[in-house]
Amino acid sequence: MGRVVDNIIVKFGGSVITDKKHPLSLNLDAINSLSRTLAMHSSKKIIVHGGGSFGHYYAKLAGLNTKCKHIYEVNKVVLTRKSMFELNSHVIDSLTSYGLNPYTITPFYWNKDFSELKSLILKLLSQNFSPVFFGDVVPCKGGFRILSGDDISYILCRMLKPSRMIFCIDVDGIFQSPRLEGSPIKELDPKMVKNIIVKEHIIDVTGGMLRKIKIAYKISKLGVDVFFVNGFKQDALLKALNGEYGVGTCMRGVH
Ligand code: IPE
């Protein structure tokens, strides 16, 4: 599928838009800072957000993760989804307040080859909307599973071949060690990935930072540059939106 010029996919990490240490706690300041920064940039934006202390909290209670499982307490599936819709409504409110036109799309409207989804996204972008996605609970053979915001980001990158993919995380980039000493790795070579030891949040049900890095690698193999930047720092996100190397950690697209 061909490249669509000047589209940027931005993932709002759950550890930025919520406080992962405390269940159901929103970081409204961070959400507003991300919205404000996106509004300052002229590119067409597609936004994906994670679950943080909303989705992950209930998913853990429900026993949900990225593998397909039969869930006995279906009310917990309901609560997990409800918390994600709640978080999404805060994101939508914030994006709207900064003049963006968010349009939430849930995975249920997707057909197998994603063709309808692709035309919907392109139509929305051409009309000045910003499509918004979030990690969700999806039905699978015999049960339910979590489709993470990172997996959604990969699907979108494969479909749209955006100019770049930006992961907004809660630290300055990817570090060599979990103690986050020194500066982040400026350019992450795929060969370095296996030597990185990351610090994970206990609450995480979707594989945390390591899975994110692996997904970034898959995205880079599509020819798309991937940036990991500190979502609390407006300047870092702006530079990544401009495609400036040297901010956070970049995994360059392999052409
Ligand atoms: C998780 O999505 C969604 C649910 C738990 C329902 P992500 O895995 O993308 O969330 P974060 O960014 O790591 O919090």
C-alpha cells in the first residue's frame, strides 16, 4: 500500500496520560500538553492512546491480556472497556479544546483486509479530522483479548505508511539499563534491542516497554521512522513531529 504524505501517527502512552501507580488516575495536565503541542503542528495527525491506570487496572482484574482467553467474569470485560471509553472521552475533550477535530474509531468497524478502515481514515483526514484509536478489549475465538494501542499503531503504520510514528512515553527515550542512567540511546539499532533491559510497570498487561520496542522494530522495517520521546516535554514532541533526529530515541525506517 502506498505512502500517504505528511501523516504522523502519535501514540499517547498510558504512563503519560494517566498515573500508572494509582488506579484510575488521570494526568489531565499531560493530556492537555500533548493536545496543545499537536494543535501547534500543521501535519495530519492520527492519535492512538493507551490504557494506563484505566484499562490496565481492570484488564488485570479480569485476567485479560494479549492472548485470547475465556473470561468467566464478563462484567470485568465491561468495566475494562468502560474505563477505556472514559479515558478516551477525556482525550477527546482535550483535543477538541485545542481546536483539533478528533474522531474515535474502535476496532469493531474493521474488516479483515482493513480496506474500509483505510478509506475511512483517508476520508476523515481529508476533511480535517484527526482519527483517534485506543487499546481495547476485542472478541476472539472462544473469548476476549486486549488489542493494545501499540499493536493498533503497527496495523495503522502498515496500512498508511505514515511519515513517522511517535511514541510518547514517560521518560526521555530508551535507555540501555532500567536505572535510566546517562542519556537515552539516540539511534536504536535493531541489533541493540536484545541487550536492552527495561523497567516495567507491574500493572501492565500488554508486554510493556519491551513489546513496544519490538513493535517499533517491526514498524521501522516498513520504512517508517519511529521516535520515542518524553510525552511530558512539549519541545521533544514538537521536534519529533518535525522529524528532527537527535530528540529522544529514534529507530530509523529501513528502506
Ligand atoms: C492497553 O493499551 C489497553 C487496555 C488495557 C484495554 P496499551 O497497552 O497500548 O496501553 P499503555 O500505553 O501501555 O498504557
